Amino acid sequence: MKITSATSSDIPALCELLAILFTQEADFKPDHDAQCRGLARIIGNPEVGIILVARQNGRIVGMLNLLYTISTAFGEQVALLEDMIVSPDVRCAGVGSQLLEQAIYLARLNGCKRITLLTDQANEPAQRFYKKHGFGFSAMIPLRLFLK
């Protein structure tokens, strides 16, 4: 298993993983063109964030996307864990843990003071996974306004 930063040549495989993720999430649906655009914007602008990929025998089997912003509460950089998905055929083999541990390491290295993520309320396995890695529930609740 090797964890690396994504490159533009990885976008087709990443879109396949995001299609799996967005069929599992209640708020989103797969949109290949939108996912390609978003991935390209992040990969092309490292100050925006980083996409990590897990490769096994040359095949991308997982991805994690960290986006950076500034917190006025901390006066420092923080990260949003926007997407994380592991291919169903390699789940429970440590791929997700390796991706998340590398993301936490890189966030610290880049001076981030916090990582925030969202997961579906009904996705208890994901909640257990993140809690196992030190994440906890926030007193804050997410609200969204979709703009068209």
C-alpha cells in the first residue's frame, strides 16, 4: 500500500470512487463532470487542499480530500475533510486508517489546528471509524444552503 498525492492522471479513477461515495450519501448524487472539475481545481491549486490516494498494486483503492481555510476562532489554518472513500473490495483492510493517518499528519505539518468532517447521521460505521481515530461530535450542527 502506498499513499501519495493525487495527480491529474488520477482523476478518472477518483471519479469512479466518488460515484460510489455519492450513491451512499443522502445529500449528494454522482455527477461525473462536476467531480472532474472539482478534482482538477484541487489538484491544480495546492493552496486549496490536497487529495491523497491509496494505491495497491498500482490501482487506486481509496482517496481522501482535505480542503484548507482560515478559522477566525483560532486565527490559524484549519482543514475540512471533504471526501473519503475506500473501494468496497478492500474495506476493513486498513486502507482508510492509513489514508486518515496521513491526512492528519499532513494537516499538522501544514499548521492546521483542526480537521472538521461531515458524515451521514445514519452512517454509524463511519462514525465509529472516525471516533476510533480521535474525532468527536461537535456541539455545532451543520446547515446547508444550496445555491443555484
